Amino acid sequence: MELDLGAVRAFVTVADEQHFGAAADQLNLTQQAVSRRIAKLEAALSTTLLHRTQTGARLNESGAALLPHARALLVLADQAVDSVRIRNRPLRVDVNDTRLPATELVREFHDSNADVEIDIITSNGLRSGRTALTSGSIDATVARVMGTLDPVIKHRPAYLGPLHVLVGRTHPLADRRQVRLTHLRDSIAWMPTNEPGSEWADFYDCLAREFGLTIDTSGPNFGLDHMLDHLAASPDRFTFGGELLRVPWHPQIVQIPIVDPTPVYPHSLLWKQGNRHPVLPRLIDHVTSRLRPFDPERQWMPPADIRALDLAAAADEHPAPDSSGESLTNRWRGRAFRGGL
């Protein structure tokens, strides 16, 4: 005997809604179509499954016995369909902005995996990324982890990005080859992209508190090109950048590394547990194996990010080996990302 999956789905939906009309709405069918499917299933099983009443429907003893198996059957059927669909679509990765280091991480992966198709999605960081991951609309995102995540979202440190400053040629620091954070106290960090509540605004707020810096988030934000024009004309303003940030060339802008200590912005790769896209494990392995370790003697991160890095290492102390027989922890502790920020 073969069960019709459409009839099984109708049965489960009626059991959940306890009403044929509500089940029909959920399935985008007519109430008569739902009734016919239930009748077909009952005929195949030679038993009734539901008590029909004037106010709805409820399971009888046979229906209650069938329900858990029907749910399991639908899960397997959906997984079978997804396993084919997911293999035939590109890996969807959220990078927030195509100028940012996240894009370079994914591009470097794609360059060494020419057979992989990738769709780059841009959004507004962790806030939208969490929802997109749990809904399945993206496969992975690169963001700074902040706050409590849904337990189904997994993450690993991916890149610790050393920060630079961008200043105009009239700025007092423009002729320096390196700057310290203490040198920036007499200037104003202009950052109109620091959206309240965002993970990056929180990072720079922590940095400003720690080193006595002033941040101006006034806007509007017309994009990086406009910011550079504004900075080029200012003798007392700067903004933060980094080695992997794609800064458009500007004749009046200089980019200077920060040292002693170097602030590093922590990027993590996030994905949903159970995502079965065949390329996702390759991306996770590629990114985590190229992490440059944090150097507390020369670098700075907010204490919360240092704790998160330690927790990630502790959680990965005794993982199952990958195909190379080496744990992710050993690899991301000791290797460096090829290239720069």
C-alpha cells in the first residue's frame, strides 16, 4: 500500500488546526479538496481518523496513533526534496556591504574553489542575518557576534581585522607612517554609518570608552565616497578603515595603520545548524583554517569579544576530526589568513 503525501499533509494540517476550513486556508485548497484527501487516506487505511463535529474536527484513536508517523513521513519527504533543491542552487552568503572584509573572505574562498556558485547578499549585519539564517533565506553570514543568538545558529571566529585610520592630507597626523590611539584624542572620528544598536556601533563605542576617543555619528550617510570628500576637507576628523576595506582612491586621503595596540574588529562566520548545502562545510573549513590568532600583547578587542574567542576555542577543544584529521581549534589557533585585512 502506498500513501498519498498530499493526503498525509492534509491529515496533519487538519489535526493541527482542528478545523477543515482553517486547514484548507493553510494548504491553499478548498475545504472540499481537503475533505477528499482525508477520505482518500482513510480509505487507503480502511479506518476513520477524525471525529467530525459542527465546530471542527479532532483525532480519534486511530488518528492519534497515525499522527506522529505522518509527521515523520512529511519531514523525510521535505528533506528529500530539499536535498535536491539545495544542491542545485548557489550558496547564499550575506556580507553586509561589498566593500567590507567579509566580501574579501568569501572572494578568496571562491578564487580557490572555482566550481562553487555563490550569491552575495547584502543587508544590515547581525540584526537581519539572524532572521535570515533561521528562515533559511541565506546559508551563512559574516558578522561580529553580539548578544544572545538562537541556539540553532552556530558560529566560528573567521577574521580579526586590524584597523587603520583614514585622514585628509591637511590632518596633523597625515605625514605619520603609524599612529597610536592616543594620537587620535584631539580629533573626531566621523562615523555616520554607526547605526544605533548595530554590532559595529557597539564595537566602536567600546573602543572610544577604552581610549578616550570622540565619535560623531551625525549624518546623513551618503556613502564612502562622500565621507572621503568630507574628510579630505577636514583638519580634525578621521574615520576608521582596515587593510581589507576596499577604499576608493582619493588624491587627498591617506590610510595609516594603528599600532601599540592595534584594534582588531572580530568577524565571525555564522550558519544554521542542520543546513545541508554541500558547499557550506567547505566554506566553514576554508575560513576558520585561515584565522590569524589574537595577540593580546599587540592587539586590542573589547573584553566581550575576547571572552567569545575563548569560548569558541573551549567549545572546539574536542571536536570530531575533519577529513584532514585535524581539529578546527588547532587550525584556527595557529594559522594566518593569507592576505591582509
